[in-house]
Amino acid sequence: MQIHHLLEQSSEAFPDKDAVWDRERWYTYRELNTAADGVAAFLVNKGMNRGDRIALLLDNSFDYTAAYFGILKAGAVVVGLNTETTAEALEYLLVNSDARCLVTQGKYRKHVFPALPSCPLVEQLVFTDDSAPEVDSPSVKTTTLKEIYDGYKYPVFVRSIDIDLAEIVYTSGSTGKPKGVMLTHLNLVSNMRSICRYLDLTGDDRIMVVLPFYYIYGKSLLLTHILTGGSVIIDNRFVYPNKILETMKAAGATGFAGVPSTFMILLNRSLLKETRLDTLRYVTQAGGAMAPAVQKEVVKAFSPAQVFIMYGATEAAPRLSWLDPELLFSKWGSIGIPVDNVDLLILDGDGNEVPRGETGEIAARGSNIMRGYWKDQEETDKVLRNGFYYTGDLGKQDEDGFFYVVGRTKDMIKVKGFRISAKEIEEAILEIGEIHETAVVGVEDPVLGEAILALVIPKEKGWKDEQKIRDYLGKKLPPIKQPKQIQFRESFPKNESGKVLKAALRQEVNNTTGETNQ
């Protein structure tokens, strides 16, 4: 089965059912499938072939979903692009992916037009706007999705199989150039089925989506609900979190999903705790570790909805494990057990499985694991070895077989020769009630090698009680794990999934320290 078959089957079974809520209206499955057919017919008519890359630079919308499924119906490959971009970054991704067509919207012209002269393979620009802006390039043709919807009505049939490439999902590239994760139809469909099973999703479910569709977690919300004949609620106004709560109530959301920063904002910057969400059945969290102290707050704030803690990676399409909400109180901090059709192991440096309780690298195998990184065999060989995907996360299993992440192989701080997990210190800091968010990094130190720096965002502006933090950590952690410095911030640099860009923080702090010492 291919991804677009999920839409076609639901459209056939529930043609008049609500599929996508966008801008205060519902679009039915029939409308979505018909629009996707039009996009597919247009691409084939313009000479796009099976396996060609088609890029999407769009906000979440009905148009995004129609273009996404239409590209796959045409046998082409979706390249979803981060909307937080620059002309230089966009140029790199269009050239690297060999994209022949770009579907975008007018507000991104400031990035698209400067990039185009260096992207000779791009021959079609499709805009979501009512009219297509003129492009100063005779080799690039422009049109609008409205013209496509009105002018290309017939479905096309392109042969494809489930091991064909479906998407190239670029990672955030926090430590260098973005890597293109190659995911097949099989990778995605098999993982979506696993997710639907443990969430017990049905056609009655309606997911509130605030995560972008170009992000694999956001994409999984779309695909799982299309698979089950459920409904997808789109609202791009998370900068105003109370608007999201209003939309959830108005559209009858049964599900909500977020990364750790999503929940920190809702807990500390919204009326979540005073809002009744009567239809909400479940909440999912992934996209990075969430400290147990925060998990407890989330459970309380969203009660009686069930809270699912999950773990995964873009390279895993994306889900690797889940924790049953019934076990949350007895397994705080655990990422749970593998999802269906996935094996998880804890391996040592030689690739041998370590005994339970001991720390090693988390590795996985299953039909959801990526084909590799686009045009990057060297990086592919680093993470796909001996039939396993090596996640780069350090973990362990308890006596019951439940998995825990204890740190990143690249997020360890070496103090006096001892390797210390930044995650452990961050979780302790987040137990302090006045703290909104924290990031712990290692900075250059002539005596220690690396020193521990704790960067802290307080819930209340102006709160800077460093001594309270030190007093608490003094009781919680041994001396070698105590931060040498504590700095207060108003914000952190983050990628599209809400993860703090620690490499940028470390570089900033080390550069500042170097300038001070000169």
C-alpha cells in the first residue's frame, strides 16, 4: 500500500465526512481527494515523472494536504521544506533535492525569487494565492492551485510500489548542513498503522494540529487520521495559545500533540489550567525528552485525557516506542516499549546488547527505518550499521524491559574526565517551580576541560534567584554535576520541532567567553 491509498480508501468509504478544518471551515474527504487528483493530473501533464522531487514551502493548510497527496498520486517524491528559512537555505535544499517543481505561497517570494537563479532544475512554480506573481525567468512557468483545481479534474494512474521513495524529510541541521532522510511508502504506512493501534484511533477522532506538516511528527498526525477516516484540525496561531484552546473547543478536538516546548507554553503562557476540554480523549508528547516534573504537570492540566509519552526519530518515520498512560505513574521518565513491528536494543560500542540496567546506545530495526540520507552515503553508513539504526541516544532498560533515555552521545559534558549527562541536570532544574525552561551545555574551561553552564528561562520576568537554584541542586545532585555558572535568559534558539539548538548556544557562549578573555 502507498500513502495516497490511505486518502483514497477513506474518501471512498466516507466521501462527505469532515477531513480537514482550515480557516474556520471543514473540507470533506471527497473535496480533498478531488483536489489531490487535480494536482496529480497537473504534474503528470507537465512531464513530472515517477521519482521526481516536488518541493512544498507552505504553511499547514488544506492546500498543503491536497498538494502532498497529489504529489504522491503522481508517483513523485515530496520534499517538505521548513518555512523558517532564508533564500540561501532554500537554494541549498532545492538544489540538493533536484526539485523540478515548487509549491509555495506569496509570502515566501522574498526567499523563493532570490534562490531561483541558482536552481536550474526548477521549472514550475505553483502558488496558493489567487494569482501567481510574475517570475523574472523564462524557463520557469507559474500557475496557482486554484487554476489546477479548476482545470485538471481527472485522476491519473502512475505505477508505484510500497518500497518507492515517498518523501525526503530534511533534518534541522543544527550541527551542519541539513541531511535529507529518505522515507519510503512502506516506512510511513507501516509506522502509521502501529501508531493507530496503540492510540486506538478511530474515525471519530479529531486531532488538533499545531506542529508543522514538514516536521515528521506533524506529518504523522495527518497520516494517522486520514488512515482511520478521522479529522484533522489546522490552526497556525500557536503564538496565541489561547486561540488554540478556543479552536479545540469549537472543532471538538479529541486529540492534541506537542513537543516539550509546546506544553511548557501551554502550562505557563495560556489559560489551559482554567479551560475545560470536554471532548479531549488523549494527548501525545514526543520530539525530545520531557522532564518527569513537567510530565506530571501535563497529566494534571489535561486530566482526564490520557497522556502518551512517545519516542522516535525522523529516520524512523517517526515512532519507535510508546508508554501506556496507565503505567505513567510507575514508570516516570520512561519512553516505554517498542511500537509494533519495531525492535529496540541497547548496544555497546562493539554492537553487543548490554545487560538490563546498563547504559549503551539505543538502536532500532523495523520496516519503518529510513532507506538512508539523500546523496550522503558517508553519514548513512554512520547510523545504519549491521541491520540497525543507531539513534545517537544513550539509554538503558529496567528489569521490566522498559526503556529510558539518559542522554545524547553528543550531549555529554566532560568535567575532569568524567562524562556527565546534561539531561539529568536539566530534569533536576525543571523540578524548581519558578523555572519555565532550561538548557545545560558544556563550555570551554582551562582547568576542568569543560564546565557546566545552566541557562534558565524563569516563568516570571525578573525572577533571578540563583541561590535558590543552587540550594536545590546541592541537595539533588553530587558536586561534580553542579553548574559552575547559571545564566538567565528570555528565550533560546530552537529548530522547527521546538528543540533547543545547543550547538548554537555553545558557540555563542564560547565565543563570548573567548572575547572576554582576550
